[in-house]
Amino acid sequence: MITDEDSVDSLRETFEQIKWEQNVKAEMSRIEDVTATLFFDFDKNMPERLVEYAIWFESAENITILNREEHAYGTLDNEFAQPLLELISISPLPLTEIIAEEPLIIGHIVELNEEKQIIAVVEDITKQQAIDWKDSQSLDVNWLYLNGTKLDGKFAKGNQVAVWKSGDGPEKTGEIIKQIILLEK
């Protein structure tokens, strides 16, 4: 669903560049890559109009579009195809999240208390050393606060994790965990 104003404006500008052939009953050799339903509001006194388009990405420079309701066949090429390709994600999966900052810590969990939402992580030790860890008062321990996130058994003592922080936690709990990724069980 595309709702932000800049993307809608870009989509509107892109659709204005489509070269349409009217009254054409076109059929394609394969199923469309995307079905897009656009909401048009032509008159404030009338309900919005829904128009469905079938879209084929022939290449990054050539897109075919069908408006079956109006029997219209359209094409976009060159500079106008790429913006549409970027606006309409053809993957059913969520966008890849890019984390450019390095993690605060990469280490093994030596202690976790889900009730208090605190985990302790030590860098530069082995999994077995983390499992056998007894000295939770050591200066090498990084105390991290989960800030409302329930672990539900997803992490255990000895797991290797990468942790990103978002600030200082309450009282003396250490850093608030912004993101934690399990690297190794």
C-alpha cells in the first residue's frame, strides 16, 4: 500500500507518462507480475473510484500495463519505467532492513533474567565459558535492558548475540537494547 504523499505524487506523475492504446483487448503470454489497485478521487461529492491495473515488468526499461475495465493497453519505457519499478515492490516479503551502525556488543549471554528484563553479555569468551560463567560482578560483563520485550525462551545462557543500543536503561541496568540478533545457539 502506497500512502505517503511523495510516493503518490511520483506514482501520479509516472502514470501520466503511460502511452495508452484505447479499445484494445490485449492478452499476455504470462500472468502479470503485479496487480495494482489505484484509488482515484475525481470529485469531492462523489465516492472514490477504484481502478485495477495488471503490470508486467518486461525489463527495468520496459513495463506493460493493462486496464482491463477500459480495455486499454499501455507501456512505460526508459526513464519512467524505473520509478514505477521502485515504487511497486514485486516481492511479498518485507523490505530488507539495513543496519549501517556497528553493534554495541558481540558476545555470549552469561546471565539472563526475563522477569527483570536484563541480560548480561561478555565479549571474547567461548560458548562453554559463558555457560560456566559464575562471576556476574566482573567488570567484563555488559548489563543490558530489554525495555518491555519478552524473550519467551528465544535466548539462553551461552548464546552468541549482537546487540545494538538505544540509550541508558533505568537505574543501573546498563544500556537499553535497540536490537538483538542471535548469531549462534
